[in-house]
Amino acid sequence: MEQKTKTFERVKQIFRNYLQINDYRKTPERFAILEEIYSREDHFDAEALYIQMKSRDYRVSRATVYNTLELLVECDLVRKQQFGKNTTHYEKSFGSKQHDHMICDICGKLIEFCDPRVQQTKNMVHETFGFTVHHHALIIHGICKECQKEMNSAEH
């Protein structure tokens, strides 16, 4: 628990500095949104975050949630991903390892994975083409084990 507190204090300081440097207001609502995000362990969309905060009696507007998410993406504290179906998902990014995603096309489950060969590919791209990779997104669509089992049992 102590490590989470230290991490959040560091994240808060990074956000505070970013807001100050860019002359944005440091509002309690923005920091409440940051805290809510960093208490999560999942991917989320802006609307779900807004609804969750309203259900916990936070006084935040939908616009504040959306605008704050964009600020957090700009200062690299939140990662933004497009997973299809025109839905943008977010996840905290400070202190998290680079990872990629698999999405089940039947149940929508999102599975994170890390494979060192992806880093090797990025290194090869740099060495072969002189291209400096700042960011990548690998999303694999398919059918998860559970849905495959259900499909197989339905066939028998």
C-alpha cells in the first residue's frame, strides 16, 4: 500500500508541474479524476469514469472528465487506445510496463500480454530503417479460451 501512495504522490507532482508549466488551473476536480484513475487496475472509457465518479458523489462534469483525460494523455500519465467499435479506452501509464492487447471478438474481454519479441522488432526497425520508435500499439483480435470452450460445447 505504501508503494501505491508513493507512486500516486509522484504522479500528482508530475500533473501539478504539467498544469503549472502550461498555465492550466490546478482544480480539485482534476486531481480527483487523477486519483480515481490511479486507484483502478483496468482499462476504462471516459463515460464509465464519469458515471463512476458521479456515483461516488464527486462534483465533476462530463466535460471536465473528458478534458482532464486529454491533459493526462498529453503529460503521459494516461495511455489512450482505440480498441474498435469507436470506443476510446484509457489506462494509467506511469510505472506500467509496455504491453500489448488481445481482444475477444465475442465477449469483448481485453487481455494484456508482454512479449520481448515486440521490443526486438522495435529494435530491428530502428537498426534497419533508422526509425526512432516513440510508441507502438499492437492489438490482436480473436476468440478467447472461454468463448472457444462455449462454442465447442454448443457444437456437441
